Amino acid sequence: MHNRVIQLTDVTLRDGLQSESLILSTQQKLSLFQSLLSCSYSRLEFTSFSHPKWIPQLSDSEDLCQAVFKSPYFGQTELMAFVPNEKGLDRFLKFPISWASFFTAASEAFHQKNVNSTIESGLKNLEGMIKKVKAEKRRSRVYISTVFGCPYEGEIPDDKLEHVLKRIVELEPDEIALSDTIGVASPVRVVKVLKKALAVYPAEKLALHFHNTYGLALSNIVAAIEMGITQFDGATGGIGGCPYAKGASGNVPTEEIAYLLNRQGSTHQMDWDGLGKTIRLLNQLGLSLESRLAAVLKKGGTLYGI
């Protein structure tokens, strides 16, 4: 792989937790936040301003924000939070969070299931929210879900994907995250999709968000790096899934991305001592970990080559 600096965004506290049945307290989340900081990830997506009815696990987003921004740990890394709508954006803007992340989908059916509106209607709302974020001197990421496949529609036709990509680019977000919501991407499909995306948007502003349902996430990341992508998401321990897609297992473990990069000679900023501490904490909290590295550490092993 090319020796580029790879940026890792850890989504444990948002996408990782949102489909977990075990509800963590605000204090437990704050402890986890502090531990994730010690891993030296480039950025943490640490909560969501969704309605509590839809994502009960993240119903304490404002309490967590107040705790985070009162703590001595604020300012150690970039922070991002998910914003589903205008009401969520108003709540987000109460706090000095530098990145707002938003949702759309390549699949009409998936978009309807998530937010009960058409993609086009959602994009109109998104346009206003991105403008508001820019006016507040914040930055915006747009997740495009189901880019590589949908639980309701299957593989997304190329012309439909190209249309959604171009519409998002017109909104001028600071970053676009191509999301493998149910973990069905393959390296060949990743290359094909990235060729379309790179025709309309620069590589340095594209991120990839893989789930590891069928075990291909790391192979997909290698393919993406070869295409010039340097931004990737993961969840420590591989926790998570998608509450709107049955069978979609957790995010690719962030530490497995970092381990791959380390063994392949690419540059990143992972702190392995912080990682070990965080994995122990996730186990203590009773969360289900799907990470091979976590399994090695749990059995008392050491990470070969580190």
C-alpha cells in the first residue's frame, strides 16, 4: 500500500452504541469517551441528536455533551456528532462540536424506512442544514448509506448512485462518507464506486464507512487506499450494527484498520496502550466485541509486530 497518512474516525459512541441493547449511563459513556481519547484517533463521532424515541441508547446526548465540554479532556481530538433534522441541528449548535454529520441514502426504500421521506425531500432539508452549519463556522459530513447494497432494494443501479452523488456534491459538504450499511461491499465493487465518486469529488474529502458483516471490510479498505482514499471509519471492538437492517453486524474494528496499516507500512497515530485499555473497558461494560484483536488481548496474547 502507498505510504500515506491515514485518518481514522472512531464511531464507537454513536454508530457503535446505537443498536446495542445494553443501555449505558452517561457516566459510562464519559468514561468510554475518555478512554477512546487515549487511543489517539483522528476524530471521534461521539453522540447523536436523534429523537430519544428512535435511538434510546443516545437519548442523553445533551447530558453527555455537557459532561464532555466541562471535562479537562475537551480539545484533544476533533469531535463529530450526528444530526438527523432541523431540531437536532438546533440542539447540536448549543455545543462547540466542530463536525456535524448528516444522513442520506442511495436507496429510496432505505431512506423511507429511516426518515419517512423521499431522498429528494431529504436533500432539500439537507441543503438548508449544511448552509446553517457553514454560517456557524462548523464543518459538515454527509453519510450516503446503502452505497454498496440495500436490505430492501439489493445492489443500487449505477445511474441512481451517480445521481445521488452529484446532488450531494452540489450541497458542498466538507466531507462525504460512502457507507456500506449492511456490509456487502467487495473490493471490485469498491473500486467501481470510487471511480464514480472521484469523478465528481476529491479523494481527500471522501471517507469510507464499512461494516464487516461478511468479513471483507479490511480487503475493501486496502482497495480504497490503492484508489487514494485516506479517511476511514471504525468502531473500537467492532461493536454496533444497523438498527434498520437485520443481520448487519458491527462496524469494522478501528483497531483492526490500524493494525493492518501498521503491518503494511502506512502511517497512522494509534496508541496501542490506549487501545488495550479501551478494549478492557468495553468488555467490563458488557458490550459484544467482534474484533479479532480484542480476542487476542482478552486471551492474554500480545499483538504480533507491534
